[in-house]
Amino acid sequence: MKLFIRTIMLVALIWLAMLLTGYGVLTGSNKNAAGLGLQCSYLTARGMITAQYLHTDSGIVGVTDCPLLKKSGEVVDN
């Protein structure tokens, strides 16, 4: 029971930090537009957001992988 309460408190603390900072955590990605685009899904405290990136395997022109964290446009304290 003690472990369950600590887990709930940790999840609540992480959610509050995500709410105040506006960051989201990567939940998934898929290639689109014949492999030239990369669509990344992020879980924020306010819901899911989607970001589009230019994708190349070399990383010279676009990104090779989705960033782990993404700042969303909506933040509570703004």
C-alpha cells in the first residue's frame, strides 16, 4: 500500500511539472510523405499534441529521430 501511494504521488508530481513547464514526452512516431516527413506524438499534461518534422536518415537537412521532450505552445503560467 505504501508503494502504491508513493507511485501515485510521483505520477502527480510529474504531471504537475509537465503542466507548469509545458513540456511533453514522446509517445510515438511514424514516417509520412514518402519518408520525407516525420510525425511525432507527445503526451503533455493537457493532452496529446502532434509535431511534424522534416526527416532524413543522415540528419543533415532534417532530424533523424523525434526529440524525447517537446515544449508545447500552451503553458499554465503564461
